[in-house]
Amino acid sequence: MAKKKSVSTFFKCTSCGYTQPRWMGRCPECGEWNTLRECIAEESPYPAPFGSHGLQTRERIKPLPLSAINPAEGERFFTGIGEFDRVLGGGAVKRSAVLIGGEPGIGKSTLLLQTAAAIRKNTENAQSAVSGTRGRVLYVSGEEAASQIRARADRLGAENAGIEILCTNRLEDIENALNALNPLCVIVDSIQTVFSADAGSIPGTVNQLKYCAAELTAWVKERDAVLFMSAHVTKDGSIAGPKALEHLVDTVISFERNDDHIRFLRSLKNRFGSIDELGIFSMGERGLTAVEDPSSLFIVRRSGTVPPGTAVVPVFEGSRVFLVEIQALTVPAKAALTRVYSEKIDNARVSRVAAVLEKRAGLRFSDQDIYINVAGGVRLTESAIDAALAAALYSARTDIAPPEKTAVTGELSLAGEIRPVHRLKQRAKAAATLGFTRLLGPEKEEDVVHVCGIQDLIKTLFS
């Protein structure tokens, strides 16, 4: 007969971590009401580091009616960095885990340290005014020494932010610090350096990533805390692991950059908000600063005439409209097979638009190499750029410059039709604000020149 597990029951406060053997309506340690949750302690199935078997604790799970669940348990708080809050969907959600991926040296550690300082600053007043409110921030670094973090904090002006620093790679050390400090925000930089003896002895393996991330996520899920984890990316831009952590966390954020000092934050997954928002930062000596006027980044300011192969399109990134310049160049192919060189717009989209132009407008692209660039280095994905991309390709192929102060928007069908796009009025307003006198679009609206197809677009734009 199998030996029955020894199980003991106790009650733990979700606010301060205080434990006692009996339930009470109010926690005697922090004074919060209805925060004591029934937990059980049982033998862990995993061997401890020295071969013995320890105890693992978890909250006793009970089914609840949907109507009895308090929606305020998932409340947000502001990180203090506006562009970061925008990408998160309006702030960080308590009891959630956020994964930030980016290439080495892009500024992940800088962003996380600035976030830690901003959260600490925003919550320290509330901590002193409200009894039991937690405002501590624990910054765990598995890659840098404490002196390196202090040097970066001095450069960013965050040396007196009151952040707790822990430099370790061991998951057990991190859990001990979490239980001792009970912080509001936990930052792990990076999760790929953390390892536990329960999941092997080599950091960075898939088992280590899953196990360590799951343990840290489970800790914040049991408390009103938020977890930020950084992760490196592979050569193709995906989060290393490979992509083993994305299903374990609530939000996945990609940290990108163009060729200079501009950084982009984009949400790839968000259980608590939209994934369409884009955060834009400028990297300088004092760290990351929000770009106040993003539209100025994506439009080339020229003193002379507009060159051939360019077209301007108003695009939506979440709740904001940017005017972006698409640049095209076509040259005779140097080999039997033609190629499309495009980093910021999908190659398949460029090939499709070129095929529509070849079929519906009589232009030949099958013997041309096509180069596509987007001013400012932002990645474009929405279908409203099709008409502007077609205009840029036509202009590049015919060497006819488009008129000045003219923008184009619309989705292009395979039949050559210019199809409607959402929120056309806002696009027209943004174009007018930046000095554009004409917007060519698929609908009859105020300040919009109506075009119904690719031939109509070419005739109106290049006549």
C-alpha cells in the first residue's frame, strides 16, 4: 500500500505573507481584511539540493462562482514611464508576469532599472500614507555585479531610488528574498541566467527556463505583485528558449531599434490590453526618454522637391496616428532570379503589390530587384499601407516624382481595387496637422480625395 503524503494546513495573508494555524477575518500583522487564504504544506516530489526531501506550500484551490470573483484583484498601477504604460495597456497589472525580449545591448537593463526607480518613486508616498501598502522593488541581476548596477543607477539618476538589489543566479536565493521582502515589483535580468537544482545544474536550458519562470510567476500570482523578466533573442529575432516562456507569462514585449538611437517597444501578446500600441524612446547618456513628437521621426524634412520612389502614408499604431514615408527603389536584376529586399515591410506584401501593378497598370517588375525602406526604421504591418507602397513602387519604376504635401492610404486588393480602411477621418486630420494638403483614400470624406482603384490612384497622383 502506497504511503500517504503528510499534509498540514495553515492560513497565509496574501498582502504581507503572515501565517497562522487558524483563519481570522483580519490579518493581525498588516491589518488587512479577508486576506487570509487556506494553504497546505506537503512533501515536495523534487529532491532538495542536498538529496533530502523538503516541503512545498501552495494555496488550497476551491471552485468559486464567477459572480463572486472580485474584478479589482487585477487592478493596474502606473510604472511612471508613459510609453511603457501605453504598451502594457495602461499600466502594469498586479499578479501578472511580463517578458521583455531584445537583442544584447539594446537597453533592456536600462529600461528595467528606470522602471524600478519610477515604480519605487510612485509608490513610496502611498506606502507611507496607507497602512499595509507595499512599495518595495526587488531587482535581481544574474549577469552584472552590484557595482555595475550602481554605476548605471548613478548615470540614470536613480541611485537614491530605494531599490533592493540581489545579484544571484540561484532560484532558491531569489525565493528567500521574495518571502523576506514581499515586494510589489520583481525584476529579473535575465531569466536565462537563473537556475535551480531541482531542474538540473546547467542554466539556460529549456527545462530551467520553464521551471524557474513558472516558480517566479506562481509567486506573484499569489500576491499583489508584478514580475518583469528580460530575455535575449536569437538571430531571427525570436525570444530564445526557443519561445518556451511565451505561454507562461501574461505579456510579451519586443524591444527593437532602428539604425541609430531610437528604440521601439511593441507588445506581441497581452492578456490585459491591446497589442497594437507602440512605445518610442530615444537612448541617450541619461538613459531612455520618451519621444514627444513621434511623427517627426518618420517623415524626411526636405528643402527641395520630393524625389521619385517615395510615398507618405498615415498609419495607426494603437491609439496614435503616425505619418510614415515609404521609400522604394527598382534596379535591373543582376541574376536570373529577381529579389525583394525589405526589412520593415513583409517581403510577401511587397511582391503582391508589385504583381498587382504589373497586372493592372502594365508595369514590368519581373526583371527588377526591389528595395524597400521605411524612414525612421519602424516596422509596418497594417493593410492601409498597400496604396502608398504601390505609389512608391510606381514612382520608382517610372522615375516620376509624386506631388509634394500628398499622402496616400488604402488597402489594395488583387483586382486592383482600393479598399476602405478604418478611422479614415483621424488619418486625414493627422495629415492636415503636419501640413499635408491632400490625402488620397478609398472613401468620400472631408479632406480626402476619393480613388477607387489602382489606375485611378496613378492617374490622380501622377497626372
